Amino acid sequence: MTTITIGVLALQGGVAEHLSLLRKAAATIATSEFQFTFIEVRTTDQLAQCDALIIPGGESTTMAIVARRLGLLDPLRQFVKIDCKPVWGTCAGLVMLAEEASATKQGGQELVGGLDVRVLRNRYGTQIQSFVADLKLPFLGGDAEPPFRGVFIRAPVVEEIMTSSSARTSKQAVGEGQVDGEGKKSTPVEVLGVFQNTEASTGGADEDIVAVRQHNVFGTSFHPELTDDVRIHVWWLKQVLDAVRHKNLVVRAV
């Protein structure tokens, strides 16, 4: 049987909550070929054990500073953009996985990158302006599926999907049309979910992009781990399994 190791970056945020839902999600997936194991990631050695990774919420600037101090920032970039292993970022994790971010603190912040998007931090205001909203997420199964209760806490949104001409190039970036570490060209950004923003006071577009995917990288503005709904965790684990089955992710047999 093949073991797939899923890590949760344990610098801030709902680490225990993600691990709990991952275990519940794994129990719903019938497979005799694979088994999942789940670990917390705080060191480069722990990251090296992982076949896929979740970057949870928190405060993205602080997460970047801590990751840099622990020597994790560059290995995370390698994991995401060169090794092209499956990664999911929630809230601040989405910010970390963006190539650009707006409304950052003075001096800006370091990002892991991987998604050719620019995100707007704290789109809906402060902590006390957090809210829960029903989201229609077609990737979970279409119109027949009940809405997903999205928990938004100082949430970012995707304010721009960048093209190869607008994306900044850097020695860490793997942009559209460039070749990654597996010799594959990066794929376009897919919009997987929007929030119908009816609050005129927030300004901006009527539809905020709150879930995106590009190749191996998935990001959500909201916090699925703060609900008891396992559907997104199940969906993501199945994406990891598909990557293994299609030889896009090589894991060890035991």
C-alpha cells in the first residue's frame, strides 16, 4: 500500500481543525491502493516528508516572518513552484500563495507564490466584521449540492488574475508559459468560487473571487476548517489522489 503524507503548516491558525477534518475526510474515501497520514509541519525535515500541504489561516505577514526565521520560506517555494506538489491555502494561506498582495503592511511582505493572482488583504474589514455566508461551489458537485457555509475572518479576495504580461517575473516565480521543475507549462488560473457581495459599503465588484486553482495550487478566502462540513477537504484529498494516479505526484510504497 502507498502512503500519502499530508502536512499542515503549523505556524499559526486552525492547524488542529484542519487535521481533524482531514482525518474525517480520509475516512470517507474508499481506496485499497493508498493510505493517508497527517502531520504538523514546523521544520524543513517535516516539510520534506510531505507529499501535499495545507497552509492555514492566521496573519500572513507574521507567518512569512516566522517561516523565514525557521528557514522554511525558500523550501516552501521549492515545494510549491518547483516540485509542484499539491498545496491548499486558506485565508492567510491564500495570501501566502499569491504572486502579489495589496493592502500589505508598511514595507510589504514576502510571499511563497504559485498562484498568478493579486489578492487584496482584509477585504471585508476587521475581526469584528467577520461573517458567515452561503456559497455555491460548483466544483463540489453542481447545483444539486447544498451551499457551503463559508466563514470569512479578515478574509482576502482575489482582485486580479494576472496574465503572463502582467505577472511579475522573479527568480522564484514560475509564470504562465515558463517551464517548471517537472518540465510542464503552468496552467491558467481557474475561478472555482465567488461570493455575491451585496454590501455597497465595501465597494468594488459585485462578485468577489473567493476560491481559485492553478495546476497544483488551490486557495480559498474562507475557512472550511471552522465548519463541520468535510466536502472541500474530501474534494482536495481526491485531487491529491488524482495527482498520484496520473503520475504527477510520486509517493513511496510501504
